[in-house]
Amino acid sequence: MPRWFNTTGHCRADIHYMLSPTSRLPDLEGLIAQENYFVIHAPRQSGKTTIS
């Protein structure tokens, strides 16, 4: 089955097109580990929900 773009629900790397959040947000894991606050500001449907 070919991959496809998911617009609702949880994304799965084996069936959906996905970009690695660590390459786009290299400091994200450190912010989470330090329990710091951060904001992800981006246009709609740009992958804000699937970053986690």
C-alpha cells in the first residue's frame, strides 16, 4: 500500500508521509527534558500536532 498524507488523527510513519520533528526542532527534546515552556507557532496543517 503506498503512503498517503494524513489530515486527521494519529500519524504512523509506516503508512503516512512524515518529516522528522528532531531535524526541524533540534532543541525540542532538551526543552521537554528541562520541563521548559515553549510555543510552536505555524500555519494550519503544517504538522504542529504531529510533532509530539
